[in-house]
Amino acid sequence: MIETRPLTAAEILKRTAPGAHASDAAAGEELKGGAKKKVARLATDMIDIAAVTGACEEADLLLRGWTPDLLAAHADAARILANAATDGARV
């Protein structure tokens, strides 16, 4: 299970601003770019899901369009990035 703190109002506004991340995985599109970009997008999805539900499970990420192969390859690095981005809260 992935846990984190709730986002502040300022953080929510920043995420919904024009040009903010919209997951290609959620749209069912193949992600382009290197592994770094995939890890960053996966971390963002982890944070977004956990902010709404209080936790992020693998099933949540699968529903957003991430494949088991992509999760196996990038979930550990994304979790580290997500934890760092949330000031050390567990994601």
C-alpha cells in the first residue's frame, strides 16, 4: 500500500494549472521519452491517487493505464521520487 499526506490547496492548484501533468497512460497512449520521464509521470500519478484516496495500490495505477511491465520496471524509482516530492511522506 502507498500512503501519503493530503495535498495543500496551493499544490492542488499547481497540478490543475494549464500545462500541468495529464497522464498519457490514463489516456491509454504509449508513453514516449526515456525512463526518467516515465518515472516522473508514474510518481505524479502515485501522488495524485494517494492525495485523493489516502493510498495508492497497484490496481489504481493499472486503472490509469500503466501496464504491469512498466510498473515492474519503474515503480521503485517512482516511489522514491514521489516520497521526495511529498517532503518525505510515504507514497
